[in-house]
Amino acid sequence: MRARIRAVIFDMDGTLTRPRIDWAALKTEIGIQSGPVLEYMQSRPQAEQARILEILERYEHEAAVNAEPGEGLQELFDYLEKNGIKKGIVTRNSRKASLLTLSVLKISVDALITREDAPPKPDPKGLLMAAGAMACASRECIMVGDYKFDIMAGRAAGMTTVLIGRDNSLAGADCEAADFCVTTLAEIVPLLAALNGPR
């Protein structure tokens, strides 16, 4: 029997917001062909790490300033507020960019874990920290994200996982790894209602 869901933890870019960062352009400017930027940066000498971080933070700031809510964001957050379900964010972004994004979107959360606070996803530590900050057990949390690292972290943390499709499409392998797949944030409302049952 599933535990009652008491908190929803979100990724930020591409999940709560419409995707804004041009990852191809960012990686070209950094000088890498493929693979995750943070892990590449951490593998480089300190001087080069500083250069990469400056580029990354510039792209993150631009995305934050121009942040647009993901489809169904307000509907979902209204439902969470009405039903006393807590909201958390675990992001690979910086705290500065994350706080700016929240300000632009005019939303607030109960826990915010950024790359300054915990190892980046797919490491589950950030999710466990967010759950702890909201006084929730892992089995009482849902992790919502738009990328395989979100699903991997959620599963490793013992949470129910939801993959949200980008551009109204869901990658087969990633979708199969998640407990549920949706195309908009609004679709999480009936999912939560079904998981938690009648009050």
C-alpha cells in the first residue's frame, strides 16, 4: 500500500519552467561535445572550472530573468496549497538563479536545494535533504522532473517518480524508468488525487 503523498519535489528548468537554456550553445561556448556540464566542470583544473562556471551562471541568469511557468503550474500549485501538500525544489542550478526564477514566477516553496547544498542529481542526497527539510519520509514524496537524472535520483531516494515530457513528447526509455509520465504539470493534480484517495 502506497503512503499518502505529503510533498512534491520538483526539478526547476524544463519542469516548473518552460525550457530556456540553449544547452547546445552553452556546451559549444564551453568547448564540450556532449555530456552533463557540471560533471565536466568538476573534472577540469581549477582555473578552467572558474571559466566554465562564469559561462554557466550567465546562461542560468538569462534563463531566470526570462523564466516562464510550465503549462499547468498555477493549477498544480493551487491544488497543493489547498490540500496541504508541501512543495520542494531540487535543482542543478545555483541558488542565486533559483531564487530569481522563483521571484519571476511569483511562487514560493517549502524547501530549495541547489548545487551549492548537495551533489547534483542523479545523486539522491539533495532529494533526501529536501524531504527532511519538509519533515516528510521519502515514501511520502513524489519527485517530478523532465530528465533521466531526476528519475534516477528519485528512485534512488525511494520516492515515487513522475517524468514530465518536453515538447509534448516522452522519451521511451526515460518514461519506462519513471512510475508515471505526464505532458503537463496540471496532469499531476488527478494523479495526486488518485494516489491519496478520498480525504
